[in-house]
Amino acid sequence: MEIEGKVTVVNAHPSESIDVDELRRLAVHVVQSERVSVDHLDVILCDRDRHLELHRRYLGKGYPTDVLAFALGTNDVIEGEVYVDLDTARERHAEFGGTVESEIRRYMIHGILHLLGYRDGTAVERDVMRRLEDLYLKSVGS
């Protein structure tokens, strides 16, 4: 299944620099490994202000979070957007023993998994998602 041209990663952060090509390759790898079709998947790397504004506007939440995923299609065909807060990744990466880059990768993978229908509302669901995140991070040496 050809998905390369259907996955984009855009750095919309005003000051952070990140390898968007490496993130796009990882996003493609996750989707291919999960064996789903893609209509389009956009990953937007942004700052806390934009992230918080989206969280308020679309989810009615007035507090920051690390990743937002907006599914625009069904679980069988990915059509959606993932917003990654680079400021949160920079602030919290040491708390989890990783690099800023590995934290950004984890957030992106987490958002893609949400688009695929994975949930994290219970301890069991969180464990499943964490194991998948770890698996995909290991696949790129993170």
C-alpha cells in the first residue's frame, strides 16, 4: 500500500528546529506496521499557545496537553491530524529519562495510535499503548 505521499509532517513552531523527514518516515513506519490504509495523515509540530488554543476550541479543555489527535475518518482508513506540543516535549523529556527528540517521537506515535482507535482511558489501555510506543521507538533506535 502506497502511503508515502499521504503523510506529512510540518514544523509550525516559531523557534524549534526538528528533522521533519525523520518523523515522517517514523509515521509511515507506524502506519504500515499497523496495516491500515491512509487517506491523509498530517502531523503538525507546534508551540504551547497553539496547542492550548486547539485543546480549548475543539475539546473544551483549558489546560495544556502533549499531543492532540483529530480523526476525520474511520479506524479502517486514517484521515486525520496529530498536533505535537514541542514546548511540553522540551520541558518534560528529562522526567521520563529520554531526549527531546525521543519525547517528540513518542507523542507523535501516541497521537497516531489514537487515530487508529487505541485508547488510554484505563490502565490496561495505557499499558497497550505504552508497549506499542516503546516498540516503534525501538524500531528507530530511541
